[in-house]
Amino acid sequence: MIVPPMGFPVMHLHYGEESNFYKHKHLTCQSVIIGQATRHIIVYPSEKVRLIGVNFKPYGLYNLFGISPGIVTNSAIECHQIIENKKLNELTILLKNNRDKDTCILAVEQLLIEQRKNEIQTFRYLDSLVDRIEKENGLLHTKTLLNNSISSRTLQRYFQKVIGVSPKSFCQILRHKFIMQQCYHNPDFQWNDIVLKGYYYDYSHFYKDFHHFSGHKPAGYLALKNQYAADMLRV
């Protein structure tokens, strides 16, 4: 199944039988943290796959663990590189033996809080700018975020360190994500609507951008729509 970039890092806690969800020679049934995605990714679910996904805020991975999503752009690291292995194994056992959703969510949240690195310097004002960009679906010029207390260089450094991509790339990802949300959840959606609503200068510009992210033509992409991506795009 093909899944568009979401604009935030994700943790997948695997607790099913061994399977190759990512078609990767090393990451089979391991729990992983996935950084920023700058293109659509392909996953390979099977009946063996069991996982709980944790969707971080774009700055959440850094604020929790001091890790930039940029070091795992379009890639992943195993959770035990960050989280104490014993605690991770205990959580995996709980997930395997408990089917109550609320109990599982609470256990995951508690683990993240326990493993949080409290000495990390966070940037609340800059984090709030990221929230603003998300609210606008990336459809703004980053220059509008600058003022006397923040320079373009400061903003660039923050994004590379905390978000994992440049401000421009982040806006492009969110704009594309919004388009995919419309494609999935708006029954009256037409590709030309994107141009008419001001998201692109013209259809040619949209087509080029869409192909860059997905590797597919817009019309040909419709046959690839799937429930997993639909659920993710509701976040």
C-alpha cells in the first residue's frame, strides 16, 4: 500500500508475528521510529502484522528525545536505540496479551513519558509557528513568520534541527498532504479544484509537484487509494 507523507515523525510498535511490513532486510518485526517522509512510501501489510502507531507533533520527536527527524528522513531507526530495551520488551508483551485499546494507549504514553529526556532545550515560540503552518496546510510564505525577534537564518536552523526539513519543504509536504486528504475524503473532489483554490499557479505546476511526491500521475493514483492511508490522513 502506498502512503503519502504526513509531515510528522511516527513510531511503529510491532507486536505481531515476524513479517516484513517495510520490505527491508533489517527492519522486519522490530519496533521503529520513522522520521520525516518527503515522498510517498510503500508498506506491505499481511495478516501477521500487528502494530500500534504513535504520531508525534512535527517537533515532538526532538522535544521528547532530542532527536532530529532529519537523521531518519525517508528512513527509520529501531526503537531500542532510544528506549530502554527492557521497557520496550515489557510493553511488547503487554500489547500481545491485551486487546483493550485504552489500556494499550495508556501503557505507550507512560513509556514515552518515562523515557523522555528532560534536559533538552525546546523552542516553544518556534514550535507555535509550526502549529500555524500546519493550520494553514502549508499555504503561506515563510517570510510572513519572520519578525524583529526571529531571522530567516534562525528559522532555517530550527527547522533543520527540530523538524528535519527546511521550512519550504515542510510547507510543500503539508500542502501535498492536504491535497491527498481532499482526494480521499471529499466525494466531489476534482484534481482541477486544487488549481482553482489557489494551491498551485496552474495544472502543470500541480502535476509536476504531485509526480515528485508520489511517482505517479494524478489520474493513475486513484487506483492506489487504500484504507491504511485513508485512516492516516484523518489525523
